[in-house]
Amino acid sequence: MDSAIAQKTWELENNILTVETPDPSSDSIFYYDEAAQAKFQQEKPWANDPHYFKRVKISALALLKMVVHARSGGTIEVMGLMQGKTDGDAIIVMDAFALPVEGTETRVNAQADAYEYMVDYSQTNKQAGRLENVVGWYHSHPGYGCWLSGIDVSTQMLNQQFQEPFLAVVIDPTRTVSAGKVEIGAFRTYPEGYKPPDDPISEYQTIPLNKIEDFGVHCKQYYALDITYFKSSLDCHLLDLLWNKYWVNTLSSSPLLGNGDYVAGQISDLAEKLEQAENQLAHSRIGPLGPPRKKLQEESQLAKITRDSAKITVEQVHGLMSQVTLLFQIFRT
Amino acid sequence: MASSSSSGLTFKLHPLVIVNISDHYTRVKSQLSLPPSLTSTSSAATSNNNNNNSNGGENNQNPPPRVYGCVIGVQRGRTVEIFNSFELIYDPSTRSLDRSFLEKKQELYKKVFPHFYVLGWYSTGSDAQESDMHFHKALMDINESPLYVLLNPAINPAQKDLPVTIYESELHVIDGVPQLIFVRSSYTIETVEAERISVDHVAHLKPSGGSAATQLAAQLTGIHSAIKMLNSRIRVLHQYLVGMQKGICPFLVIVVQIKFSWNYVNI
């Protein structure tokens, strides 16, 4: 039966994850080996291979800080820096901190202000016992997905020339709340003029119409890295105990209400895309011999629109199901 | 020593603070212990080392280090909400707090979070000690009645409750001498939606990508666990009430506080 198969798949995935549950000996990831890091910095194995770094490990603390900061910005983009180290072909992010700049400023201005803050903060951190260096930057795209815009790509290319190893992370706090799972992406750009050997298959995500051009022009200039998370044994223990007090919040959360504006935006964007698809269809009919290629393109655009609308519906159904249906069932006498 | 507080303030603690303190402690502890080497025998020795530390210290290992830091947040009327925290430099042997560091850090955090201000301090350990009062008094010039958040880092698998206590200071007259002592306060865990999702994500290490099916399964699992908890709590209450009816258990006024957002659900 379907449900049995679904459960087995879920258990299988779960089992794979529980093997990675940390035990006290794996807290060694928290140890900062200065000599080894300095040596790695000298060797620069990434200089020859643009695809050198393949994985990212983010600590529980860094993730929490980044998501909370991104959400606190509301609809304004926020940015910050990440501290950590490298480990073979993986970049490890141990901590993150926010920078006092807003997305409305141009990037050039932001960097000057941010550097002063960064130097001060790094100094105080080293004094307080956080020895890692800055290893990347993160910023938020509230509501329009995890990808690098044109400005982001040029910033990251600059970073990768002078501040290696460096990583770019994008978080979408609005989609995180509406989908109920963390929307995050980690990217590194290819150097100028480099052609990637094969086309990596990336997960489809819906992009609003006003950003889709920016996305399309630059999407071949960078690649995404795999993200895994880790936590210390004490974190594990505390989070388990936290659940004893937390379950109330899970039941009383209301994703539908919190994200009303975002959902309205999504639906209007979908309407625009439908209109555009309709216009394209009308144009292809006007042409005398409508080449078959255009029709294929048409299909894929309609297919995208169906996928987008399906996603919106799924999220709404989730919200309704969890809040209205289940709670009604429980609390009706 | 720890009688319950009478100040009437309600405390709300965000999970970020707990993860912050835990990370600070793990970091300091791992820098102090032996560096992990590549051979498996010495990594086994390291794990023994860590295990011994978490058991409360053998004589030949270092006792678990204490870390100190500041908690920041907002106070609105009678509600105190603790949002974030950062580390501080304190030398327990000389009892000196690095003032310039504290001020520097405060300035930096003010730039990014202009609404937060210093609410108190935190430390790790199993119980509040006399020497902690010294640190507490040092912070009194920044905040007249600071809070003391204590986290117990010992990992005890039999433990059911969160090992975090919040203390306030009160002036009590003991043997005719007015003294400041720590009194325990109760607190609740408060969160914003995004925080809850990321804590959930890390706590259960759910798969992040995936089709709608896994997403649905993940969300339903979360709700299922929450409902299971509700069910078990209600069972306990029910058993107690039955016992009261039979005369086995003493009569108690049970206050049931159902904290759901009822205004969102129109029944």
C-alpha cells in the first residue's frame, strides 16, 4: 500500500540520519587547530580547482542565528558574516554574526561600513575564545528564493579573488515560515570565463517574475554546495529537553496568519505569469508556421506555472490541516 | 537558598540563548582538552576524557570550565524577554570583570539590535554559588536588578527537565543583616515562528530538500509528537484527578493553563 511504502521510505531516511547523531567524541569538531588551518591556507588547493569545495557543514548555533536575523529584517534584505574553518573539501561554519547594514544601500557603501564592524567584532571574539576566521557571508532574499543575483555574483567573485576560502549563503525567511522547513542555499562562483564541465541538476524553485531575468542571466556562473548540519552533544541533550516545553508552541503556531502578505504576493505573481504565458501562446498562433520548438518552450512554461500553483496549494493545505482540522478533531467534545 | 521569587515579573527565554550558552561552553571545553589526533586509539582517549569531564570531573582531568557571559533582551512592563547573549571575559580568581570588553561588545550589539539592552548575565554550573554574587553586583551598575541564568552542562540521561534556571536577586534580612541572595524564578520558553522551525530542523535533523511527500511527512511527524505530549500530560492529570476522587491523593488546586492561540481558531 502507498502508506506503508511512504512510511518505509521515511524510516529509511530517518535511519540514515540517526547514524550521524553525535557522541561526545565527535565534539572534536569544535576544536580549532590553528596550525592545521594556517597550513591549509598556505597550500591553497582550491586555486587549481574551481569546484574544489563541495560540502558545507553548518552548526546549529550558526543556523539559528542566521535565520533569526534574516526573519527580523522582515521584507528588507539583511546580511552578515560567518566564521569557521575548512576541512578537506568541506567548509565548516561554526558561528555567524549580523552586520549593521541594510539592503537598500549599494554594495560599495556597505562594504566600507561593514569592515570596521567586522574588525571590531572579530577582535572581541578572539579575546572571548572564538578563534575561527571569517569564512563567508550570508544574506537574505525575503520571499524570492535562494539564489545569487547579479550583484551577489560580482561581490562573491571579488571575495573569491581576495578572501579565499569564502562562501556565500542565502536564506529566505519568508519561505521558511510558509513552507515549514528552512530555505537555505550555499554557493560558490566560478571564476570569470570558466565553463562548468556538466550541467548540475538543481532543485526547482519558483522565482517571482520581476526577478526571473536576474536569476536566468547569472545562474550558470555559480554552483550550489551540499549543506549538512551538526550540533554538539550538549546541544543534542538540551534540544531534547527543550522539546518538553516546546511542544505547546508547535501546536499553537499559525503559519497561515503570519504569512498572509507573502501568500497574496505569490498568487498575484502566479497570475502575472499566467498572463505572460497566454500572450506567448497568442503570438505563436499569429505566426504562419509556428515552429515546433516554440510549442515545447510553451509547455515548459505552463508546466512551471502548474508546479508553482501546486506548491502554493500544498502550503495552504498544510496550514489548514494542521491548524483547523486537527485541532478541531481534538478539542471538539 | 532558592525560595521562589516575589517580584511578579514574568520571564520569557528564547532557545537561541540556550544554544548560545551551550556552544560557548563546548568551545571552551574542547580547546582545553587534548587536541584530537588522527589515530583511533588517541581519539578513544579523547572521548574518555570528555566523558570523564561530563561525569563531574575525575582528579586527573580538568574540572569542567565555567563560562561567563551577558544576556540581552527587552523588558516591557512586567514581562522580561531574553533574546540573545554574548560572551564576557571574567577572571574568577581575581574576581575582575573586563569592563572595556563588555562596553565594546554592548556597542557592537546595539548597532545591529538597537532595541535590546543588557538584562543580566549567564554562567554554567550545577548550582548558584556565593562567589556568583560578586559578579552579580558588578553588573548592577548597568541594570539595577540583573538576572542570573544558570545552565547545568552535565549530561544526565535521566533528566526530564531543562537544566536552565533563572535567578533574581532580592534583599533579605538574615540575622539582622540585609543581604542580597539569589531567588529562583520561573520562566517560559518563547519563540518566533522562524526560530521554532530552525530549532525543530536541527533537533530532529530532518531532511531539508525533498518533494512535497517528505515535507508533509516531516510536518505531520512534528504535530504528531506534539499531540502525543499533550495526550500524555492529560493522562497524568486525569490519573491524579481520579486519585483525588478516591481519596488517595491530597486535594490540590490544579491550575491548567492552556496556552493556545484560541483567537486564531474560530470554534
